[in-house]
Amino acid sequence: MSSIRTTKIQFGDGLSVIDEGSGVVRVDGGGGAALEWEDTGTGASGGAVLTVQDEGTALPVRATMNFIGAGVTASDDSANSRTNVTIPGAAAGGFTDPLWSALGFKALTGSPREFGCNVGLVSGAIQASAVWIKAGSVLTRIGLYMVSGGFGVTTCKVGVYDSGSALLASSANTVALPQGTGWRLATLASAWTCPTDGVYYLAYIAVGSDLGTYFSNASPTAQGWAALSSSPATGSPWITWQQSGQTDLTNPATPAAFADKTPLIYAI
């Protein structure tokens, strides 16, 4: 019997390998796309026959399989008598829109295209907005888009909270953040790696006077944001929240309805 060359496929995020039993192994890429191996024992050399499916529909069996697509690579591994195919998963990021990931954001609380209002920072208020962050994403800096700078700041910090309001990462006091305009950043005290896919909150706090103004959504009104702070889903998870009367990012936080227009907070 001739030797059988194996194919090793490395899968990124969003792809799963499922042993369906009876000699069938299925690789599910989501959306119905899959590769399926079936050990029939009737191959030309007594090995396995590869069944390829396109959204659940089997394609004709061929002797050659060609991998194409952005990021997909195949290389010869002669030492192990196999071909290695690497299929990357979705890019790590804090949202599903690939545009913002491609532009370097790892999390973003809203589309800059939909923001166009200047709102003054509120002294002593922790303000936080929900983002989706993928497991393995590494956040090192978080910031705001400042429209006008403020020079009476005594405390300014940014951080990441989980869905249970526990503080996971924060920066040192960075009073320079609101003193300029444009994309302003503070560096986290240590890089934070997201442990699991899920909802997290990018947050900041500023204390002092003359804090400057941040870039916010054009609508709704502040009263509207208070009504929209939580989701109608069971448990009413927060979309945005704030905690007033603070001098630092508290751990854990005690979220309350957002009383002003939400800021554009981002992480890179």
C-alpha cells in the first residue's frame, strides 16, 4: 500500500472542528460553509476520501483541492509528509464591522460618522459605553475624541469594565488626555488581553474644572440617552452607564442611567 500524505489545517477564530462519529470529521466555518472528511476505506490507496461541501451541498470528489481566499495559505511540510493549510479567523476587535478593525481600532463605542455634537466632560462622573471585544484582543491604550481641550483637570483615567461592573484594566492619572484636541489617548498601566468574547465597557473619568468638550452623538437628547441606557432584553444589560460623585474609577462600579450624550471612546 502506498503511503498517505496528510493535510494539516490550522483554524482561526470562528471555525470549529466537529467529530460527528462514524469516521466523519466536519470543519464548520459558519454560515453553512464546511469541509467534511469521511473515512470510507474505499480510497484509491485504501485511505480516506475527502468530501468537500459548499454550504452543505457535496461537491464532486477530485484528486486536487485548491485553497483560495484572503489570508489562506498552504505550504509543503516535507519533514512530516504533509501539506499545511492555514485559515485565519476573523480579525480580533471590539466590533463586527471590519472597516474599523482595518483602520486600527480594537474597540469603538460608535461610528465616528454618526457623531457630531460637542459635550462638556462632567467632573467626577465615570462614563462607560458597551463594546464587543473578541478573545485574544490586546488593548494597550484607550482614549476620547476631544473637540476642545480643558486645562483645569486634576484627575483623568480610562479603563475597561466587564459586564459585571468589575474594573479589569485602567490607566495611570493622565491629565494631558483632555488638554488637547482630536484623538486623545491614555496608556493602560499594563496591556490587557481579553479572556473571552463578550460585552465589555470602555470607561473614563475626569475630575476638576474646565475639562474641555468631547465628541458625542448628534442625537438623541440627554434625556433620551437616560431612557436608552439599558437594553430591553432580560436583565436589562447596560448599553451606556455612569456613576457620579467619584474621584477615581471604582471597583466594582455601581452603574446608573447615563445622564448625558455618550462620548466616542475607542481602544487601540
